[in-house]
Amino acid sequence: MSETKAPRIGVDPYLDWLKGEGIPTVEDFGVDLFGVETRPWARLGVGGAAVHLKGRGDFVNMFVLDIAPGAATSPQRHLYEEVLYVLSGRGSTTIEAADGRKHTFEWGPKSLFAIPLNTKYRHFNGSGSESARLVTTTSLPAVLNMFHNEAFVFDNPYSFEERMGQSKYFTGEGDFTPTLPGQHMWETNFVPDLAAIELKTWDQRGKGSKNIMFILADGTMHAHISEMQVGTYKKAHRHGADFHVMCVTGQGYSLLWFEGDKDFRRVDWKHGTVFAPPDRMFHQHFNTSPTPSRYLATAFGSLRYPFTESKRKSLTGGGGAGGLKQGGVSTSVKLGGDQIEYEDQSPRIHELFLEATRKAGVKVEMAAFG
Ligand SMILES: [Fe+2]
């Protein structure tokens, strides 16, 4: 009888790959991205770390990249999607299409951009004195766990020319497509400054709430940005795991709880804080800043390509082209959605906000909320 080998079950090819990369992995409910320690990452030639949030779900992860003054990443190409946000520093990224055409754009703090699928790219730090820190949300876990073959994912010659989009998408220009509040789309590959981009009103999510949905490099990776006005907070809602919520401007806190919980979990945030509400955990965002607060959310499953039924319901309400309706994230639980209207929320939620804004010296603008 031949020797029995240990059964090969429960394999996570992404985590196995990550172990071999020699970079630290930070795992937590929420993380201060400015506090993440990076180590030299041979694959990229710059500092790197992986970030795994409690609510990251099955499909996405984050990497933090530190590019030293004057340094650059070595050329990369891969079969997973990537949405990058610039935490600090200034530099540029060059994207090279299969036919050799190159697009270069310059980024700074609070820029957002995507790498079109499987294109060659490099990031350059344009400063001789300041390092640059970027955070990227990627679909590597989904892709590596699907194919479990590193060469296929990192050394694949296939060219997805349709993902490049128009040349203007690399210059900060884009195409705006109005649909419904909360679903207005800005299609591009590069947003120079998330603090400056014009947002559209989405009152269904809360008083004075504003938002824009991004379609980046015609991707399955999702990104949107939301804004809360001074002295306000949004309505609570819930959805599937993997929305990575990052504060871009202002400051405040979020409360999170599962249905039936007696207490809230609280996350205080400012620029650089990221957390991901776990699957079906209610969460509610509160602005305590004397300025509007904006946050970026990245996820797997976009408005155009939701990928899962859960994202389709959350983002489009099950509607598709020609069948637009508010998604579950902005529809009352009483109507079969996943949002708690102000008048249905626990009174403690408003009391806590009154206390937090009193401490911060901010006037509450929620008088007509109930
Ligand atoms: Fe949410």
C-alpha cells in the first residue's frame, strides 16, 4: 500500500501566495492606514503591507505601498483589478497598452485611480524629499483563488483593450451619466482630487447626503464617494461584506451593530481610517467635523457589473439597464430594503450624536430629521 499523504483540503491560494511575499499583514476591524508598517516588497521594489479587515469578504484585499523619494515601482502586470487611493505624496503612474501606447497621469493627495485590467504599469514618486503612500483595494483574492495559478495571474499576455477606455479618462476627465440619486455615474480611470469632485444630492440616505458612483476602467471593482454636511449624520443600513470605507475629509464616527445587539461597536475616523462593515452588520456614519465629511468606499461588484446578487440588490435594487430603482441600501427595511429611516432608529443614536457634537463644538442640523 502506498504512503498516505495529508489530505489537501481547505486551501486558500491567495493566503499561501501572500505568505511567500515577505510583507507584513495587518488584520483588524478598522485600521489607521497612516500607521501601517511596510517592509521592502521584492515584487514591486517598494515598501508594502497587506491589510485584511474583519469585513473584507471573500473577494478583495488591500495593500499599502510606500514609495521612497525619487523611487518607482518595478513594472507590474496582473489579471486582477486594482483601485488606488493616494494617502500622501505626489507622483505619477504610467500605464502601457499592449500596442505600446502609454498614458501618464500625475497624482497627489486624495487622488483615486484604477489600473485597466492586465496593463503594464509603474508608479513613480515625483518628489525628491517626500515619500508617497498609496492604498490599493484589489480583487487578487478572488482571482488567485479562482485560478490558483500564479503564472496565469501575473504573467498573462492577454490584452483587454476595451478596458483602457477613452484617452481623456487618464487626464482627469470623464463622462457623467445621470441616472437616479445615489446612482449617478462618473466614468473615468483617474480622479485627481476626491475632496474637490462635484457630488450629487442623495437625500434618501440622509439629510443633505451627497454621492457619486464611479465606473473605473470599466471594472468589476466598485468605488463611490459620499459626503455628509456639517452637523448631520446618515441613516443606518446594511449590506454584504467588503465595502472598504475610508475617510477622505473631515472627521466623525460610525456605529455598527447586528440586529438584536444590545450595544454598538464604535469606530472613530479621520483621514486614513478604513473599516469594512461585516456581512449584514448595520452601520451608520456621523459627521462631527466643522466641515463636510467625505468618505470613499471600495468593493467588489460595481454599479455596472455587480457580480453578486447581493451587490445587485444593494446598488441597483435588482434593477438593470432600463429598470432603474433605488437600491436596498437606501430603501427602508419596512419596504423590504436594508435602511433604517430616522424615525425608526433607536433614540440612543441621536442622543450619542448630540453628545459627540457638543464635545466637538459643532451645531446639530438635524432638527427636522424625525
Ligand atoms: Fe454601507
